[in-house]
Amino acid sequence: MSFPKRTPVAEALSAKPGEKLALAGWVRTLRCSKGAFSFITLNDGSCLDSIQVLAEGKLPNYESEVVRLSAGCSVLIRGELVESPGKGQAVELKASEVVLLGKADAESYPIQPKKHTLEFLRTVAHLRPRTNTFGAVARLRNAVCSAIHEFYQKRGFLYVHTPIVTASDCEGAGQMFRVSTLDPLKPPRTPEGKIDYGQDFFSRPTFLSVSGQLEGETYACALDKIYTFGPTFRAENSNTPRHLAEFWMVEPEMAFNDLDDDADLAEAFIKHLFSAVLERCPKDAAFLSERYDKTLPGTLKHIVESEFVRISYTEAVDILRKSGRAWEFPVSWGTDLQSEHERYLSEEKFKKPVILMNYPAKIKAFYMRLNDDAAEHGGEPTVAAMDVLVPKIGEIIGGSQREERLEVLEARIRKMGMKPEDYWWYLDLRRYGTVPHAGFGLGLERTMQFVTGMSNIRDVIPYPRAPRSAEF
Ligand code: 4AD
Ligand code: MG
């Protein structure tokens, strides 16, 4: 069968009555009238809405196929667009031909025309894009990704692809997935009895990257403004609604920029993404908001229009301590902030995004620029770090000005129990023409959670990877 030129349902719904069209998609529902006609609702994913198709009894396959259609069947339908007498749509398609492409067994097809729980839909992740919710999330995710590239391309940032297999640990946290082709049952051993990664594929231990930042910095320190956008991997055993083992991160990096410039970029970036969602996918956004978080459109608009709060970590600790709250994790200067603290600051105290700056050095990564303020905090210096916190989610961006002074950086690496030799190429940037520079990482899925109102991060990525979860 040669396929005719098809019209997406999204276009058909705004076309004029009288047009002859061919549509293809999947049946959502079938309603047979006692008289000899049926209504098929057809969805092809081009938009949230389905189109109503009128199939009359005189169609040659009416009894044999049309009335036996059920949710999930794929069909090709030719017909003429007519004004719809029914409520809810301006036009419908009057079918002149209905071709059944693929049957879907009505008994076993998991996506029935009723409300399914998100938990159930995770078990049929290969079919969940056929639901309104996951169609809307997919279209919004696409819109956000295109807005990401647009934002940086307009500002002259170069898109750089950093490696996924890496030998260095960017965040220094050691929670990485090993990449190895050694036989786990009989790996080669060193004379000391350890596994000899010298005989592995890359002749060294290698891992999936936790961040493209270090490699990104090398390009920023040659080409000025760059960004990376790709998958990153963390093997931490975090079973929370905000953590994935595989997630996507956007990481801009700018030479000749400091922490304040970094915060300015982060604020402009978030506002750009949020307004793009409101402008480009209004129907999908409205559907998700109606179903999952009614306050969403107002919150997004408020964020786009308001100035973000900028305070230091030290001030934040002060606010948290004076809040009168009984925290699950007590706060004192030097402790890392937990999601409950981050959410209190952005959701309750300031009711908008908050950029927290200058965290204690001891709780942040080795590459962050050391501030000259140890005397102010009993001998504990801070670093020029920045986290952007948003209501409901907490941290959505983490970034910093980078340590550009060779000796300071080497000392920091040693202090954290790492070896400067392992970072020789990263340190070379500080040996040859070092410059102040800064950047950050925005988690795509946390951003998607925010703009869709989905409370679990596993529902904003097609195939979530989390502890004990990698089917599909
Ligand atoms: O704060 P993080 O760990 O920062 C970095 O990786 C830096 N190298 C970025 C940079 O400066 N270029 O991660 C950045 C963001 C977080 O704010 C969060 O939004 C997201 O990545 N993120 C996660 N998202 C989902 N699941 C996880 N396990 C995540 N870990 C971080
Ligand atoms: Mg972070």
C-alpha cells in the first residue's frame, strides 16, 4: 500500500470544512450508534486534541472492521472535513474510507480510555506516550529543548559535545558507573591482587560522565562562550522523586565572567525557558496544569516577571535557623542544605526563585573558586558557588565561578584526597593563559517537572533510569 499525503490532526482541526484529507493515527475511542454510523476519535500525537471521525454504515468494511475497532488500533482514514454539529470541536472528518492498519486486542491493550495512575503507566512506558499526559509532556520537553538551543545560539554560545565516557570524576563524589569490557568472572589482576584496569579497553579505569563541565571549560578557555547539552549519569542510590541515574544537563561555560555574570545568565535562561512553554505549547501546558497543578500558569508567569532573590549561603542559614521550623535535618553553618530547606526558602519565605551564593568550601566541588573570607566564618572559607532554587523542586541549577589560580586549585585537589596528576590537562588551563571563568548546570528533568507540574521525575523522561529500574 502506498501512503497518501497525510495531514496531521493538529492541522486538520484548524482547516476549513470542505477540504478532502487523509489522516492516520491511533483510535482512542469508538462510539457506535444504533443507527448505522459510528464515531471514532483519532489521535496522532501532533497535538493534544483528537479529531472526531464520522464513519457511516455504507462503508464497505463497516460491519467487518469499523464497528470492531477499539482503543489502540491504527487506521488510515480518508474523508472530507465537515462542520461538527457536536460540542467541543469546530470540525470533524466524514470518512469515505477507513483502512485498518493494525489491530489492538481490546482485552489486553493496557491503555484503555479511562484514567490510569502514573504508577501503572510507568510499567507500560513503551505505550504511555499514547496517553494525553505523556503526549503533552513529550511535546513540552521538545519545546524546552528547542528553546534551550535558541537561547544560547542567539547569545553567541557555541554548542560543544563533551564525551560520555570519561576517566575523570568532575564532581569528585565518586558515584560513577564504571565502563569496562573486562570479564567480571575472571578479570586480570595486578601482582597485588587488584583488578588490572591497565588491561581494560581504554587501558585505564573509565566511567560514564557525571558532567561535561571539565571538558566544557577547555573549550570556553579557547572559544569564549560555549554550552554542552547531553546525558549525564550518577550512580547514587537516591530513590527520590527528584533524582535519576541518567538525566540530561545543559552546561554553559563563559570565559572572562564571574559569579554575578553566572547568576545573571541563569536567571535570564530560566525565564526564557518558562516563557517559551507558555507561548509555544499553551494547550499542553493548560491540560497538565488542570490535571496536576492548577497554580502552574500563574507561578510560571510570576517567575518570568519577577526578579530572583540573591542571598548568600550564610544569610540563608540565618533565615532557616530563625524560621522556628523543626527541620528533619538540623541546619548549622557548614551543613549542606536539604530539599526541605531549599523549598522553604523559595516556596515559603520568598515565594520565587532564590539564588544562593558562596557556600562553605568543604561541602562543594574542588573546582569552585575559593573566596578570601575564612576569617569571617571561624577559619572556614567559602567558594564562589551558586545554586538556583525554585518552589516545589528545590535546586534546579548548580554552578560556580571556577578556580583559575593554579596553586590554589592544586592545593584544593590535594586537600580533597585527589591527585593533581589525574587532572593534568585541566590544570594546564591554569598554566597556559588562565582566565576568570564561570558556568553552571541546569537539570533538564527538574526543569520539566517544574513546567509540567509532574511531581515525580520519572514521568518527565521517556525511559527513566533509577535504582532497580531499567526495563525498556
Ligand atoms: O549541581 P550539579 O551536580 O552540578 C554539576 O554537575 C556541575 N558540574 C554543573 C556545572 O557547573 N557545569 O548538577 C547540576 C544540576 C542540578 O542542579 C540538578 O538540576 C541536576 O543537575 N541534577 C540532577 N537531576 C536529576 N537527577 C539527578 N541525580 C541529578 N543530579 C543533578
Ligand atoms: Mg548541585
